[in-house]
Amino acid sequence: MLDLLIRGRVLARSGVIPIGFVGVADGQIVAVGAGDPDPSLQAVRRINLDGGRVAPGLVDLHTHGGADHDTMDASPAALQGMSRFVAQHGVTAFLAATMSSPTEPLVRALMNVRAMMGEGLGGAQLLGAYVEGPYLSPSKAGAHDPAALRQAVRREVEAILQTGAARAVVLAPELPGAMDAIRRFVDAGVVVSLGHTSASYEQMVAAAEAGASLVTHLFNAMAPLHHREPGPVGAALTTPSLTCELIADLVHLHPAILRLALKVKGASHIALVTDAMRGAGLPDGRYELGGLPVVVAEGSARLADGRLAGSVLTMERAVANMADVAGLSLEEAWVMGSAVPARVLSLDHRKGSIAEGMDADLALLAPDGAVQATIVGGRVVFEVPTTG
């Protein structure tokens, strides 16, 4: 007996199945097929999407918050709120991003993440923390408090690792001690992302050779591309081992830049992220990020001086934007929000695609791409109410 049997256009790992089905039991995908399911298949619940899609759940590597919650609140309620909010947008797993701060509040936030990683949060699965800062370049601080930035020292690196929460950490590779920190994090199984940086091309390549594999919000908060000094952008675009985050809200990046990154890196090395802050999903107004006041207005979040401070983007919107500006189908763009981030975290054997034996993490989409339901580990955690 299946727990769920879902019929629709299936975005399977083997390719798109125009009319197909997905069977779910005990939290796993146990059947994927073309055509209508055999009538003998029994299920507790059947869902017919009637022209809609069965898609792999989205994985957001980099979100600070939403719905008036933030990772740095360091409370179970904040992570529960984030989990439920992102699930409304097709996200089945996420990393909770921190901000630069003194050691004590940073460790407190990480300990809170670790305590909640094994809990049922009522929405998307919390995979761990995305430690953004404090090891960032003061000249490329972005929305991080410059007073909180510092060099990586072994004692603090070990304190971060001891929390057991860090799945990814952002570093500016040009800082003293950064290369040693990169090697230590990589040895501990933590993904190292290069960002908030004025590094030279050579420093970026050296960091990749030391094990860094990701670039934080490419183009944003980093030295720009120059034809004689390619810097971090040039290294990110031309180093095959580096996967690049993109914030596709059409505010952080011009559509032509999104197309350029896709053309150079290919969809297999682009991870769409939100970099969302607590104002995501809320009306325009005044909020806070990393202790700094932020104004959300007309689709962007900015500090008083106009600098961008995270986003109010959601993951399904990021995918749709990327599809629109790059001339892709939704299916082609979807991998940048599902399979690629799952691979970045070395979880592509369980998450990010639809195949037998994978976790039953699914986003059910209406014909227009709107999220109708989100399924995490075989359990429906979000569903648009039916009318009538």
C-alpha cells in the first residue's frame, strides 16, 4: 500500500515524463512511471494534478529568514517559522544562514540550528547552517556590520565546528589565515564558499585548489570583473570546480548577467539561492538584518545608504525568473534550484531529483508553475486550500 500516488507531468531524473506518476511509501519514492498508474496500485491518497507538474523539492542553500523570522534570533520558533515559510514556496530542505557577529551570539545561533536539525519543524527540512561571516573582506562587507568582521583564527574555527551545525561557510580567501581555515573546514566535511571578497584571480584559484567549491552570490559583494585583473568574478566563471550561487530576483543582477553566467557556467554549476531576510513574505516596511536597519520596498531590501541587504525573493520565483530571462523551460531551470544545490551538499543520492529510492521530497505545481503542495519525507507539509 502506497502512502501517496501522484499523477502529472513528472520532472524525473531520467527526463521529463509528460504524463506519469510517482508513488511514495515510508518517506521514499518507490515508483516512477509513464502513463497512468496501474489500477491495481493501492494508495492511501491519490493526487491528480490535472496538467500540473510533480517536481523535485527545491533546496535553498542560503536563506537568512522570512515571515518575520531570522536565523540570528537563535530560537526554535524562528527556525520553525522559516521552515514553514519556505515550504510554501516549494522548498523541501534548506540551510539557515547566519550573519557576522561576535563569537558568542554566532555560536548560540549555530547551537540552536543544531538542536533543531533533527526536529520536525512542520515544513522544510533544516539541513544545517550556512555560516556567512565573520571572515569577510571589510571592503566588501555588504549588509554585514564591518565592526563584526575579523580574520579566521583556529580557536573560533574549532568552536564553529564543535557546534555540529555548519554545512557551509563563507570566506574571503585573501584574508590572513583564510587558507588554513578553508582546509580545516573542508577536512571536516563543510562546504567552503568564497564571497564578500576582493581576492585576486590567483587567490581564488588557490582557494579552489584548497577545497573551496562554491561562490557566494556571484557578482554581488565582490570585486568586479576587469579585463587585466579578472579577480573573483573571472575565477568563479572559469574555474570548473566552482559552483556559483545566483540571486535571480532581477534586483541583484541584470537579466543579461544572469544569461552570461548561465552561458559560461552551464546550469549544472549554478545554484539559485534567495539570500532572503526576515521581510520576505511580508509587506513593505522597516526590518533588520545582522543588527542593521533595513527598508523593504518595491521588491528589494536595502540599508539606509541604498546598499542591498539580502532579498525578499522566494525559490520558486527565482526559478521562474531564471527561466524567463534565459529562455528556458521551467523544467530546465528547476535543476538549478534542486539537483545542483543537492549536489553541492553531497546529498544528490537522496535529494534534488525524482527517482526510485530518493527521499520523497516533492513540489506539486499548478500548470502555471504556482506551488500547490509541498511534500517532505512523504508527508504533505503545505497545501493550497481547495475551494468549493
